[in-house]
Amino acid sequence: MTTNSGERLHGRTLGSAGPRVVFVHGLFGQGKNWTTIAKGLAGDHRVTLLDLPNHGHSPWTDRVDYVDMAELVAAELRSFGEPVTLVGHSMGGKVSMQLALRHPELLRALVVVDIAPVEYPLSGGRTDDPDEEASPFAAFIAAMRAMDLDRLETRADADAALQAAVPSRMVRSFLLQSLVREGVGADGGWRWRLNLELLERDLGELRGFPEPPPGARYDGPVLWVAGARSHYVLPEDRARMEELFPNTRLVRVKNAGHWVHSEQPEVFLETVARFLERVER
């Protein structure tokens, strides 16, 4: 994976002292999605929020690849000069697991949020429920790419344009965080911080989980957080998780789907804070 500019990943840090915690977002996200959780930890931690490639303020690349993304994040962790607790949601959770399996010395602990180290079906469905919605991510990208940014006047117009493909107000708000307006007057214009063309082309890569190096496993403490209403983490995923991450504790958060930290932020924060207290002793 090569970046268009050769830049490092963009990140910002909250808190000035204490153990380091690094957050990695999911598909269509950016580091600032974790701001509420980061503020809750920053009193006694240094909390770094990273933007993955092709998202937020980080450089764009020529392909989507989990191992390559893990290496880019590993380069950032090395710059801290100390082991960190790495927290990753969804796509970011897969990146974090790949990093842990390849560079365990960089981590004090790992938190994986609502994703498993498995390949997901193309349909997105992992349940026999006929009402279970297929993976909507391709439709999200199509709707974002179809938006006429030159004719867009307000963010409310953008919200309305996404409504058919993205019925959830919470998810629309999440996606629209990556729509930015630059300049003023006739020189102003809207643009996506997401590399939508690349993400659409390589979306299938994100379904997978590259085979770890032979014999690789991460023996450090792992907190696995899943939404009780999500189908991303199923009982049959437990064996593979414990094979690669034998020191794993699974917590299911009630009344939460895939975006656990947004749907139940107080419970999520308390769960992570208790885990950090244990692993930092």
C-alpha cells in the first residue's frame, strides 16, 4: 500500500499524562468519532485518535488491505516508545487484531469492538432471520457518490439525499461527518474526506480477515465488546477468537447494535475503563 503523499496517519491526542490508549475507527469513520469516549478517559490517560487511510485527514492509498493498514498503525505505535492499549471497532477492529498478531510487543492490551476474526458473507447476513438486512455498505457508498456536490447547498440537503439509502438518522449523521465544506462564496465547495471510489472498488476486501502468520497468536489481555442486537459476533466465532487470542473476555452490551460506543456510550466507557484499570496495574 502506498500513500499518495507519503504522509503518516493523522491523529490527535487528548490528555497529557498516564498510560497510552489508541482508538481506531471503522469503515466510513474517523478518529473524532471516539471523542466522547476519549474525553471520558483523558483525565488519567493519553488518548490518541487515529484516522485510517482513505478516511478523515489521513492520506489516500492505492488499495485497501488489512495487513498494510496494520503496518501503518504499527508505525504510529512505535513512535510512542511504549506499549499501548489498542481499541478498534469493526474494520478498525480487524486492523487492530492483525497488528496484535504481527507486533504483540507494541501492545499492553487489545479491545475489539463488534467484529470477529472471520470472513463475512457478501450479503452481510449472518442469521436465519428473513428480516435481517443485507450488508448496507455498498448502498451507502452508492448514495454518497450519487450526491451532486456542486448543487448541494446545505447539510440538511445532504441528509435528505441520503435518507432513502440510509434510513437511520444516527448512521446518516455518522456518514455526514466526513462531508466537509471548504472555502467561501463562489470558491467554496463540498467534498468527501472518504476515498469513496477506492472503498467501493475494494469493499470485498474488507469482508475478509487475512490469514495470520503461521502459529501467530496474541497472549495479552483482550476485551471483546459486542452489541447484543448485532449479528457481527456470533457464538460460532468464539473458537477462532480464543485460538488467536486465548486471554479473551467477551462482553455483550444490552440495547446496542453494531455501533456499540455510539448507542451505549456510558456503558461502553465504563466497560473499557474497568478493563484498563485491570491491565494497567
